Amino acid sequence: MTDTSTFPAAAPRDLRTLLQDDPGRFGRFSRHLGDMLLDLSKCAVSSEDLAALIAHARDKRIEARRDAMFAGRPINESENRAVLHVALRGRIEDGYKDAAGRPVGDEVEGVLKAMTAFAEGVRTGAVAASDGRPFTDVVNIGIGGSDLGPAMATLALAPYHDGPRLHYVSNVDSAHIADTLKELDPARTLFIVASKTFTTIETMTNAGTARAWIAGSLGESAVGAHFCAVSTALDKVAAFGIEESRAFGFWDWVGGRYSLWSAIGLPIMIAVGPANFRAMLAGAREMDRHFADAPLETNLPVLLGLVGWWHRAVRGYPTRAVIPYDQRLARLPAYLQQLDMESNGKSVDTEGRPVSVSGPVVWGEPGTNGQHAFFQLLHQGTDVVPVEFIVGARSHEPSLQAHQDLLLANCLAQSEALMKGRTVEEAKTQLLDAGRSEEDAARIAPFRAFAGNKPSITILYRLLDPATLGRLVALYEHRVFVEAQLFGINAFDQWGVELGKELASQLVPLVAGEGDDGAKDASTRGLLQAIKTMRTTP
Ligand SMILES: O=P(O)(O)OC[C@H]1O[C@](O)(CO)[C@@H](O)[C@@H]1O
């Protein structure tokens, strides 16, 4: 556990008392960026604690590290790379430069223009199928950062979707591609093969299957018209047989989980159009400027990061729940799992020394659905799980206003219930008021009591439009950055995914019944044997 002796009140505080004693607390603990509001008033942090946290951020040189990122310095030390996803949503006049000091704005704009021409072509039918008809369906084949961001954003921006239908295939499980292709007409389907490295086995396997599907039904000569690609490895794209004019590049300074703003966003652009895609970039840029320029005291990503770190490192809460009360953000928790856990799930610091604590487990589902599933544990379980509520004041369905009112009421009710709780005495009084006997009320009341004092954060915005989505995602990206500095780790590598990949390639022949499993442990050998038996027994 982190040394908390520098904090004035490492001892737990009572949230109810903090709110009761300070009628101005909401004003002091909520911050805006335009019409996006971050409310931290239901976290058990006093003004004194917050001041100590901000001082701690200064001690950890958050500002210098942030400036180094924006300046394109190689802050991803283990891979010696710059971290410049902010340049993807910048303007040329922002003057972003890579680690070698070369301006990147023109190149970024060049790829955006090429994507725009292609996306417009697909949307209008100028980029057509092999028989000259427009595409009705687009399938993005990618995984991790080459899937989660575009899939999350396509759903989030459904009200703006006026292009062809979009589908996402990520899993190497044959079910995923088989179930997707089953619904599609090869003659009207375009595939985007999205992979930063163009070596990821799941993506290359799915791409090969899609290629065979097109060649098998339309002939080998149709393949070119039905494929395009997004990658940093354009030589490998060419080797796959996709021509240069249909390959959209990006750069090694864009991490996979930070790539939705790059050409990896091509499916989003095809779905909602270049203007809406640019609006999403502009929203993210607004958050970037705020993160770069606002004082720490009013800086949304800094405050969100500080409180997240406080919950994890000082309070020791192992998980946090992200609950969007916005059905179209249903994929946001999965997206944030990669963003946060692949970034901050580390066990050594930037010098390679062990750390005692790093990022929490991130999980979630949309509200109100979660209320009827796992909220029981959030309210009455023995672990404290800080909850992040994300909700819009308005919906895209003004004729269904009653739904939005109910949604918002439920969202506010949950954060209030987590904070307030209900004492045994209160529960008993309610039961007596409802006509239960003294004996019954005393027996039942403990089951109906809630501890309360459970922290939550609310992010409220006006409406989930492209700019708001951009601001929201950039807020979380920078929050992960802030927490990484506080943990002292590198958020931009992901060596932890390698071992499983290496072992999987060793296991492929063994699963297929070839080779010697003698070097494997007894459990793995037992499972291999059981697979063999199940495959050979009728
Ligand atoms: O875009 P690629 O190179 O196929 O990688 C997909 C994903 O795989 C990972 O490298 C993890 O295995 C992620 O970081 C990345 O987003």
C-alpha cells in the first residue's frame, strides 16, 4: 500500500457528514468543461484531502510529464516511443512534433483526407463493389484497440449513423465470423482489415477466412474491390494483396488502445460521415487543451485521476465500476477495460522496480440494467466499489421524454442510496409505519439496512453527440495517464499480453494432436488429453 502519511486524513471520512456540514460542497467538488460536468462531491474526500492530493500530483511532476507527452518526447521508455495520440485530433497550428522533432500535423491531415475520400466514396457508392453496386455492409476485422474503440463509438453515435451497416468481427472463435457472414451478401460487403502490426493472429485468421469467402463466391479477381486495410505495417498490407490506395496508415507513436482517432476510426467515419468524425476529434481536442492548460485545481482529468488513485492506492479498493446510464455507451466499459487495465495493470515502475499497487480492475454495464443484477453487492456487499455514473441530461428521443426522466431519476437515486444508506433504526421505523409488529420489524430490519458511505462520481453531459463522445473518451485517456504518474508506472507498453501469445503458438500443434506435450505441466497435459478424447469420441 502507498505511504499515505503525507495526507492529512488518511482515516476514512463519512460522506454523509461531509455533505451535511458543507452546503457548498457540490460547488467546490464539481467542475465543468463546457456542458460536461464532473461531480466528485459524493467521494469521501475533504477540501483538505483534495489540497493534499493536488500537492501530491505536483510532487509526482504530473505537469512536467504531461508537457513531455504533448511535446512528443519518448515517454514510453520501455519501447522508446513518443505518445502522441493527441496529435491525431490536433490542428496543424498546434505544432505537434514526433520524438525526432519532425512536425506531424501535415501527415495526420493527409491520412484524414485520404480516409475522408474513401469513406465518402463508400457512403455515396463511388467506391463500389466488384459488380459496381454500392456496399450495403462493412465488416471491420480487428481486435483490442483495432476493434473496441470503433465498435464502442459506432454504437454511441447510432443517431448519426447514415452510412452502410457496420459489423465488427474480433474473436478468433469461428462463431464470430460465421454468425456475421451468415447474414451478409458477399457481393455487397466491404471488409476493413484493421491491425496496427498486421500480425495479430486473430485478425489475420479472420481476414484470411473473409478473403476466402469473397474469392469463393465472387472469384479471386473481386478480392481487391472488397478489401481495404488500416495499419502501421503497409508492407504487410501489400503482401496480403490490398492495394496501396486502399491502405490507410498511422504511426508507432499511436498506441493500439489510443488509436480510435487515427485511420482505425475509418469504420466510424463510414458510419457517421466525415463531419461527425471531425466533430468527435474536435471534442477530444477541447479536452486535450483543457488538460494541457487548466490549473490542476480545475483540471477534469487530473481531478478524476487523483480521486481514482485515492480510491485505489490510499483506500485500497481493488475495483471500480463504470456504469453509463446511456444504452448507447454499452461498449464503453469494455473499451475502458482495455484503456485502463492494459495501460495501468503493471507490477514495476518506470525504472523496472516492483510497485506495491497499480491500476484497479475496471468493469461495468449500462444502468438501469445493472441495478437488477449486481447493484445488490454494491449496496450491501462487504467490498467498497467506487462507481462512476455517466449520463446525459437529454436523449435523442424527445418524444420519449418519460424514459429519460426515469433513467436520470434512477441514476441519481443510485448515487444517493450508495451515499446515504439506511440504518437499522430507519429500516425498523419504516416497517413499523407499514404496520409490521415490533417483533417482525426488529427481526427484518437488519436485512433492510444499507451501510451507505459508498463513494461515487457522476459525469453529466447535455447530449451524447460526437463532440461529447470525443471529450468523454479523452477525459478517460488523460485520467489513465494521471493515475499512471501517481503509480509511477509506464502506461504505454503492454508486455503482459506477450507470454500468453507465445504459449498459444506452442499449443496450436498440441491441440491439433501433433507434437509432444511432455514439456507441459500436468494440468495442461490433462486438458489436452480431455480435448482429444472429446474430439474422438462420437
Ligand atoms: O492492432 P493490432 O496490432 O492487431 O493489435 C491488437 C491489440 O493487441 C494488443 O497488442 C494486445 O495483444 C493490443 O495492445 C492491441 O490493441
